[in-house]
Amino acid sequence: MRSCRSTDRNYETDAVEHLVEGVTDSTGTYHIEVEDNHEEEICEVSLLQSPQPGCTEVAQSRNRARVLVTGRSGLASDIRYANSLGFLKDEPLQQCGLLLQQYALGVDD
């Protein structure tokens, strides 16, 4: 299970107004319940740590995601989905090199 945190900061003062920590299940899915309306706050979900050895480096581009936590957004449901978060493996998987070549990723022209 990976640890994650939901942090709500005030727009103007940047002070933390609400903080909830959670863990993922065996599939990497987490559910964090946030009560009340957080219309005046910036709400983000962020990674804390990974229990998997060899997979502990936080990917800077995938370490946090903003989530709109207000009932006044016009969305029909109270459920919100954050973008995927993730850690980097210490050693790339064997098939990664071929996949990168196939999509020409990592090659500067």
C-alpha cells in the first residue's frame, strides 16, 4: 500500500486548512473522504511513500494532483477523481527500452 495525503490550503494565505492521509489498496486505488465545502481552498492529493522496494522515487511530474472539492461546481456527482500519481522504479523493466524505441521517446531530433 502506498501512502497519500489530501491537503487543502487557503487561496490567499496558503495556510493548511484541512489535511487527511490515506493508503491505497492492493490495486493502487485510494479513497479519501473530504467533508464540507472547500470552495475557497486549493485541494491537492500528493504521494507520501511507497512500501515497494525498488520503487520509491517520487516522479516529480506525477507526485500530486489538484482536485476540485466544492458542491458548487456544477458537477452532478460528489465523487472526484484525481490524475494518476506514481513512483519511479530504481531499475527500468526489461521491455521499456523497446517500448521507448517504438514510440521514439527519449530521442531528441
